[in-house]
Amino acid sequence: MTAAAASVEREAGRLTELDSAIGDADHGNNMQRGFVAVVKVLEADRPEAPGGVLVAAGRQLISSVGGASGPLYGSLLRRSGKALGEAAQVTREELRAGLQAGVDAVAQLGGAAPGDKTMLDALVPAVAALGTSFEEAATAAEEGALATVPMLARKGRASYLGERSIGHQDPGATSSALLFAALAEVAK
């Protein structure tokens, strides 16, 4: 979570710039505020199990990030953490299965699917590639985020723009890719 927070901090301006084209220009600031709060919560009360870390981080994102991002990212992390349970260590495959549960929660909450120009366009391929390696997952997430550029947004605020959403990278897919890049960095 600390690596994710540092990545969001570095890229907050870019996330906001992406969001200004097809959203309400607050994604970078919201994500930055949320991850700063996550780091503070985890420093104050560090859960022992990876699942507990994700549940605590998700809870904090829900309470501190505005717009749709808080509930979506919070649900991703909380559901993933709950799926991991109280195990003191998890394998990459167990993490993949836990993250799949989180991705399923995001899809259900947002009513979206891959191809709708949302964070799922990065999350779904990343979780699938996590079966191979952390690096492959990060690459798949980045490629998924880049693949949103030519898409027509069908969900979220960008969908209100219709055809004008084409040609812009989805900020949620981009921030999702940042999280997988941080995971790969830490896994090294």
C-alpha cells in the first residue's frame, strides 16, 4: 500500500489531467487523498495478515475518496482482503483468486464489463496475467489502460460524453495500472 500511495502521489497530476478530459477533473486528487489516508491508517494499526491490510485499506478508501472511485476501489480491496482471510502469508495464486473476487465486486457495483472504458479494462487482464507473474500483471494492466483510448465509454461519467469520450485514456484504468505496477515493484 505504501508503494501504491507513492505511485499515486507521483502520478496524481496525470490522473487529474486524464480525468479533466472525460470526467470531473478530480481523480488524481481523490486517489492521492485516499492513499495518504490509507498509509496513515496502516501505520497506526498494522494488520498482521495481507487480507487484513486490504480490508483496512479498502475501508479507508471508501470513507476518504469522493465520487465513484472510493466505493469502487474500496470494494476491490475489501472484497479481495475478505477472500484472502486471515492467512499470514498468501501465494501469488491465492492473491490472484482474492483479487478476482475484488474485480467481481467492482463489476457488480459499477454494472460494467471489460470494453466499457472503465477500471475493469486494466483490472481484468491484470488479474488474469497474475497467474503468470507480477510483472506480466503490471504489463497487462498498463496495456489495458492504453487500450481504453479508442473505446467509447459506456459506463461512468465519461459515458455522458458519448462519442467525445473516444480518444481519451480512462483515468480509472490508469490508476488501476499504477496499483499493479506498485505490486510488481514490491514483489521484486
